[in-house]
Amino acid sequence: MMTDKAMKQRHWNCIAETTGHQFDIESDSFCLRHIMEAPILKEDIEVGTCIFSLIDFFIVSKNNMMTSEMVTFLKNFFTSLKSLTLNHTTLF
């Protein structure tokens, strides 16, 4: 979960604030060992934060998908409406 796209900086900040331990997540050498050095397991926050970050990721993904579908629908709708309007005026 350390490299999961759902784990955003705000989630790492939440873990750091709760445990009082700072993580260097930008480091190439960042690994599970560094997380285990922090008092995370005492707080039981690791699992909760990861779960909430995944839920957040899925909500944002679904929202983006729905926005994209709505834009496509509206483009098609207005194109059809414009076409229908143009065809209607040529009939008279």
C-alpha cells in the first residue's frame, strides 16, 4: 500500500500527525522497514488510513468517470438537437 496511488500526501500527513513520526516517502530507499520503525501499530491507524485513502480514490475515480460520461452525453445531445433544429428549418 505504500506505493498505491490512493495513498496521497494528506494520508501520510495524517499518519505522521497521529504517530508523531515523520516519513520520507519521497526517498528512493523508503520501504516497509521505515514504517515499522514508527509507532503505527500502537495507534491502529495504518489500516484505517489506507482503507479511507482507497475509498477516497474510488470516489474520485467514479466522479471523474461520471463527469466524462456526462460531457459525452451532453455533446451528443446538443449535436443531435442542433442537427434536428437545422433539419426542421430546412423543411419550411
